[in-house]
Amino acid sequence: MTTYGLGPTKLYAPSERLLHGKDLESAIGAGEAGDWIRLDRGVHGATRSNVLRGWKSTSWTRVGFRSVNAREIADWRQAPYWQEGLGGTGAPSWSLPPTESETALCLCHGDPRVRAAALALDESAELPASVLPLVLIRSADTDASVRTLARAILDRVLGDADKALLLELASLAALVGRRRRYGAWVREAVLGRLGALPAEALTRLLANDRESRLAGLEAATVYASSAMEQAWALAEQNPDQGVRAQGVRTAIRLALASGQQAVLDDARARFLAHLDDDRAYGLRLNTFATAVETGFLHVDDLATLAATHRYRKIRRHACAAVLAHPEADVVLDRLLSARDTFVRSAAVGRLRRVGRGDELPRYLTDLSGGVRATACRELRAEGYDLRAHYQALCADPATVVPAAVLGLAEQGNPEDAALLHPLLRHAHAGVRARALSALRMLDAMPDDALPPFADDPDPGVRGTALSALRGTPCLLRDLLDSSREDVRARVEVLLELNRIHRQGTCRCCPSPPAASRRARSAKLLPEPRQPIKPRTASCDSGPGAGDSLPLWLRPTR
């Protein structure tokens, strides 16, 4: 006889075992915290059809090689439901007295009236002690009457309970505590009496599924001060982003609660490594926001992130956090020398408010236009003559810098073009390129004067001239015979882009007269058909009379 090694099978879920009359010990087994949560959800979801009378659900499940109706396994129409009585009274359709399985089903029922009736059994001492985990879950119920009854029962039972019962309910209390609206009371009722989350319960939660890990980390934030290493282990190794984020938040709050400088320094170092190494960019932003809100990072750490971090959003969030810090003036010089123009601009905008407005003219020649604009705005508020300052910088060709040339053009005075024209022959290539751009900004350099600059020895000047000519294909075509290979290649690219996107239009060539609206409409009308002449006897005679007929109708020759 051939035997096959089959694996263990589980045909009935715990909720279905209860429906078939099994007691809680047979239905749920060892009764881990997650098992009670799944039992509650399973019964609640299955009994909703009894609440919504007339709504029928039919599903099929696979048993071996056959698909059977789920009602053949568990017909939830047989579960207890609310029966309306005379005079507006009612009661669940259970046995008298109700069995343990019926009580458990009613505590998880989808109808709040059935749940409240099951909790009311406590008044007649008919509520079994084995359903206490379900009473704990009902203490965070969304229905106010059910929640009030359950909390009264739980408070009375836990008030006289020993430590063993509290330890047994600790994991479940941590899981139910994740329910945002009403779960905090349950967690405090159990863990608050214990004083801390037991290490064994925390280990079980962190080694379980995602929901259990999150519940364990949230409970450890308040009730487990020794869970720092476990939180960092999940924050650095877990593949789930939500678990990693909660692990970092828990580690931050535990480090702050410890009050020990060595613990804080180690946690800051690991957090800064997390900002560099974590694979999820959005996760780093979220955890950084938590660190800023809790005051976890020093102002020196924030300044270092704003000045040197490789990710732009973290640099800019760190800059905003530094400027909002009470000790921002101490590290302002580090922001002024940052590579990020946004950070430098924000720091320049802070100078006048901290009494360092005399340093603003130095940033009028910054390489970034945004920084120059911020410095101009701050100096203009003080009545500073910006145009005279830039004219003085551009007057001496020996000391002029490229940024000053652009800054003078940004003031928008066409009269300054006379000061910029001599700089087109400056020895410094950067000054020549900026002077060319500045004259274009002031509309003081026509298109036909640009081609000679395409033969400049410096590639930056040549690129500036060709970029200014990108809308004039008639002038670009003349540069196809340039002696410089890079000019010819760039001209070909610009001509092709002009052909694709502008259909060959040129701003320096006269445009053809626009067609009238009537002429454009006439082009859209179909051509009139030629009238068909009636055939006569004379048309059918002659040597070529049959040529107008189709091939299959022409006479043979």
C-alpha cells in the first residue's frame, strides 16, 4: 500500500469552529494575541449579513479537488442574531442559558445590540471567564454603550486580578492599543497596572506579523525603556517601510526618555547614518520630521545636514529647522557657505534680522541669481542704491567679476548698456559671456550682432551666443561653415529643434501675410464635383468611344 506524506491541513477557521458549537479552547487553541484579533474580525465580518437582513453572500472555497459552497462548511445564517420582541424589547437568538460558544460569537457579532446583550450577562454572573480577552477587545469598541459595559467589566476584573492574568493580557492590550480612537484606554488599563511591557511579550510581538510589530514598538515607546536595541534592529533591517519608520521613532523617543548623554550621542549617530543609508527617501523625510519635532537633533547636527547632506529636500528641511531654532545665529555662517543656493539664500535673508545687515553687499556678487535677488530685496528695504553699487563694480575692468555684470543687468535699466559694451572685449572669458547675456537681457544686442561671438576662443562665450540664436535659423545656417567643430554640431542640433518645434519660423525674417479667415475656411471645403453629361448617340460612335467605359464593358478591338 502506497502512503503519501501529507502536510497538516486546517479546514475550519476558529470562528467556524465556534459556529459549530466548539468551546473556546478547542476553537482558538493556545490563544495568542493575534488569534483573538482574527477571531473577532472573522465573526464580525461573517455576521454582518444577519444585521443587513436580505443581503446574501455566496462564496466558494476549494476543498481538495472540488469547489464547494462556503455554507456547506459554515452557514452563518445559523449564528445568533437579534430578535425583536413585543413592546420594543428584544434579545439574541441564543440558548437559555447561552453556551460558551454562543457567548463568544455574540461578543464579536456585527450587531452592537447583540454585543451589548452578551456583556450584560455579567450582571447575572453568566459571563464565562474564558471570554475575558474578547471583553478586552470590546473595551475599544466603536459603539459607546458596548464600550462602557466592557470597560466596567474589565476594570472590575483587573482590579482584583493577580500579575499572572495581567501578563497574559499584555500582548493583546498592546495590539488593541493601536486602535487610534479608543485603544489607549485598554493599553493603559493593562500595561499601566503592570508598570512596563514584559520583555517576553515584547519579544513575541516584535517577532510576529507586521501589525504585531507596530503594536509592540508603539507600546515600547511608553512601557519598555530597555527596548532600544530591538527598535534599532527593526529600523535598520526590516523590509517593511512602516515598521522601519516606527522603529526609528521608538528609538528616538526612548533615547530622549533615557536622559543619558552617551545613549543620546549613540542614537544621534545611528539616526544620521539612517538618513544616509535607508533605501526609502520618503521614510527618511518622515523620520527627520519626527527628530525635529521632538528636539532630538542639536542645532550643529541640523546645520551639518543643511550644508552637506546629499539629498536636496533633507538639506532644505534642515535649513528651515535651523532658522527656527533659538540658537540659529550661532551656526548662520555655516549656512552662508553652503553649496545649496536655497540654503544660502535663506541664510542671507536672515542677516538683517540678526543685526548683520552690513554683510549683505558682499552677496550682491554671488554666483546664484536667487541669492543675489535675496540680497537685493533686503538692501532695497533699507534704501540702498543697488544700481550705483553695481555700476561701481563694473566701472573698473580690472576688478569686475562676472556676477556683477549680471547683477547690473538684473536692475533693468537700458542706460547701463553703454557700461557693458566694452566688457565684450574683456580678457576674462566669464566676463565676456556674462556681458553678452546682460546685453541680451537689456535688449541692447540685436540678433545679427551675435554670429561673430560664435567664433570666440572660449566655449562658454560661444555657447551663450548660440543659445541666443536658437530662434533665428537664417542666422544659424550661416554658421554651418564655421571652422569650429563644436559650433557646427550645436548649430545642427538647434536647426533640427527649430524645425521640429517651430516649423522653421525665424524671428528676424519677415513673416508671410496671414491668410484671411475666408481663405482658410475655403481650404477646408471639399472640391465641387464635376457634373455628369448625358450620353448621346453621337458620343457612342467613333474610334475612341469605348475608352471612357470600364475595362469589362469596352468592346473588343
